[in-house]
Amino acid sequence: MYAIVRCGGRQERASVDDVLTVDKLAGEVGSTVSLPVVLVVDDGKVISDQADLGGYEVTAEILGPAAGPKINMIHYKNKTGYRRRQGHRQKYTQVKITGIATGKASAGKKKV
């Protein structure tokens, strides 16, 4: 059984005990978050109807921060002495999928 979840503008395939790298989430290390479900595949049966997906919940535990690769940008204009160097490194969060349940989301958990 696996689910397609939406997190940070992207969709990721998630099954139990998978470690995913998603866009930065607010939360402490060790806290639990709930990810919105887009699609569920259970023993070859595909569930994509929004009414049926309302009963599914994917929970994940925050493992810690991560960072993407360093991207360097260099701007240069010939004969003018203009040089500019700029860098960027995207911030991510690693989460471990702890469960895919068919129950309603509880009020104590965060929605992402």
C-alpha cells in the first residue's frame, strides 16, 4: 500500500517507513505532521475520488533539516567591469512516513 501526498507544491510517493525530503516544514524534530493525500493505491486498487480520500490519513515524523545542492550564478558584462557572484542553497526537511491510516484526522495533529 502506498499513497501520493502533496507537500510543498510537489507530489511524492509515500509508503510506510519511507524517508522523504520535502520543502522546509515548520515544526520541531520528532514532532508528527499529517500530509494531505492525493491518491491511494491499496493492493492494486486505485482510490482517487475526493470523497473516498477524506477517510485516509498519512502521518509523518520530522527527522530534521536538510539542504539541497549549492547553486552558483555568475553575472558578467564585457568591457564594463561588472561582475557579480550569487549563490543559493534550498532548505528542506526530512520526514519519515509512520503510517497510512483509514481514519479521520485527529484535531491534535498539524495539517501541512
